Amino acid sequence: MTSNAARSEKRATLAWALWDWAEQPFPTLMQTFVFPLYLAGAVAAKGTDTDALLGVATGIAGLIVAIMAPVFGRRSDETGKRKFWLMINTYLLVAIMVAAFFVAPSPEYLLFGLILYGLGSVVQESAFINYYAMLRQVSTPSTIGRISGYAWGFGYAGGILLLCISLFGFILPETVFGIVLADSMNVRIVFLFSAVWFALFSIPLFRRVPEIAAAPGAKKQSVIESYIKLWSQLKSLRKQAPETFKFLISSAIYRDGLAGVFTFGAVLGSLAFGFSQTEIILFGIAANLVAGIGAAIGGRLDDILGSRAVIILSLVGLIVSGTAVFAFAGAGVITYWIGGLFLCLFVGPAQAASRTFVSRFTPAGREGEVFGLYQTTGRAASFLSGFMWAGSITVASLLLGLENATIFGIIGLLLILGVGLLLLLRVDPNPKVTYSKQP
């Protein structure tokens, strides 16, 4: 390989990893720490059950992704438009963030905000299908875990910077650039800032990472024809890569537990430990820092120990940390800070190593299809964390007569992680895969 070719490959790898940094405004600001709290606190009328409405929006989005993801992924493989569809989804997310600026702090804008929230989830999950499928294009078998972990670490670093800029640059100050802000403009301007960030930092991937070639003899198909072919390819995947197929099932369980850790982390801090909005954002900054460090370390261990081993260690760490948060909740906020950050330390490696496992053991030419299934299986189980969280709290309230049983929600998440761990232990850490595309 010439030096110019090597430099070009390194630039492509860095550009791919930078997209994790670029897309952080959506999960960090739009899905977790700013936009949903803005809808609940400034937009919704008093007494509106916004948490439930956000859950409905998320559920509908999850259903759409579960139905469409495998077809989108497989078709991008065959038509050679993996980067094309990632670019389309990227700029759709940019447009959604710009549109969020126009959600004024008035109840009549709540439905508009909820639609943007749900639509953004659909587009983001669709983007991930093609982004994850590119991992093998920018790595080698000996570096794939490291690159995946570093990219995830880039994402967490971006989340830290975004939260700092949003909190100290826009939300807390009474003026921005000397201008007094009204109508929640200090929060709404964060959404415009997010759109600019995403559009700017996504450019390197589209310039540096090459598009894949179309599959020989690929023909345009209707959606119905795609589903018919998908069923036959599902059967061939089970025969061609049975351990990858089993991993998709186990990861669907534990990844929903991982999502629950972040989804309900802010709720836990606020209701169980009495954190204010500012304190929650400060915790979010620390959480992203710790999770990013964990993802980077996990990426190195992935190449040494293997993806499955890293995931197992991470799940064990999560279960131990979560148990400690529950057991020592009476000690107060120190428990949330220490135990919560340990939870975040293990989330990053588990997430990064999961996509690495799929990429390592997916038959060549089927990356987009399999990552579509990866997204679909995760979404198919996405009801678990919400149900187990709410169910654990409800049961504790009824049986123990507690007014505030939020801390018991952790038990539900731990059960999900435990089941996922048990299923993962049945997956071969080094499965044999036939690297030829099946018809």
C-alpha cells in the first residue's frame, strides 16, 4: 500500500468516527436533556402528562423502525447507496432540529413538538443502519474494535461539549451576545446551534468515506418484494451465521436495558435523589465523560479479549453498580454520583462492542441488511425497559406503601440486563461465518 493510500484510509477512518461526534446533538440535547424537558416544562399546559406522551411518540417511532429497518439496510447494500442514505438521514435530522426552534412555549405547539420528537427517532435509527454498516469499510479485523470504541468515545466527548455550551452559553445566561431573550429563546436557540453542529461535522464522512459498489445484477424492487426476499434472507442468515443470529436476539434484550439506564437516569436523579435541572445536566456532562473513557478502553480490550468478553464484563459491571445504587440509596446524592457514574462507565463499552461483534461476524455484502436487523431486534424489545421500570415502581408502591418508589425502577432494569447476559453466554465468542453472499 502506498503512503498516499494509507493516508487516505486513515482520513476515511477518522471521518467515519467523527460522525459519532457530529450526530450527538440529537441523542444528547433533542432526546434526553433539553428538548423533552422543554416540551414538558415550557410548552405543555400545566397538568399534561408529557412523560406519557413522549413515551407514545417513542413507541410509534420504534414500531416504524422495527418494520422498515431491515428492508432499508438490505436495499442500501444491494443498490450501492449506503453513504447516500446516511447523507439523506443526516440532513433530515438537521431539518428537524431547525424545525424544533419554531416550537414556541405554548400548549398549541405541543403536538408539533411531539411529532418532531418521534420523527427524529425514526430518522436517527435509520441513519444508524448505514453508519454501522460502514464500520468494516474503515477498519481491519485487527483494528475494528478499537475504531468502534474510539468513535463511540468521540460521541461522548461531543456530548460533553454540547452540554457545556448549551448550559453555560445559552440556558443559564439571561442574555446571549448582549441580547435579552424572551419566549424561551435561550432554550430554542440551542436547537439551531445543534443543527449547525451536525451539518458542519458530518461533512468529512461524506467527503472521505467512499460509497460501496452496487451488488452485481441488483434490480429495483418494491417494498413488498423486498419483504418477501427479506424472509428468505433471514433464513439464510440463520444458516450462514447462526451465532450472529443468536447474538441479535440476546443483544435486543440487554441493549434495551442499556437504553433504560440512560432514558431513566435523569428521572432517577430528579425523583429519587432530588437533583435540580442544572444538577442533572452537570451529571450528564460527567456521565458522558466517564462513558467516553469507558468506550475507548473497551475498544482496546475488544481487540485483545474479543467483543463478547467485553460485553459480558460490562454487563456484570452494570449489574453490580446498579445493585449498589439500589442498596445504598439511603446514603443520599453521593450514591447517585458514584454508582451512576460507574453505570455509565460500563454502558459505553457494551454499546461499542455490540456493534463490533455484529460487524466482525456478518457475512460480507450483508452488513446493511444485518445492521438493519440489529436495529429492528433492538426496537422489537424496546418496550421492556419502560414496562419493567414502571412495573417495578408500581409493585413496590402497592406492596410497600411507599409514596416515592422510584428507586425500585432499577430492579426492573437489572432483570433485563441479567436475562440478556444469560442469553449472551450461549453465543459462541468466535463463530464461524461463511463469507459469501446468499441469494
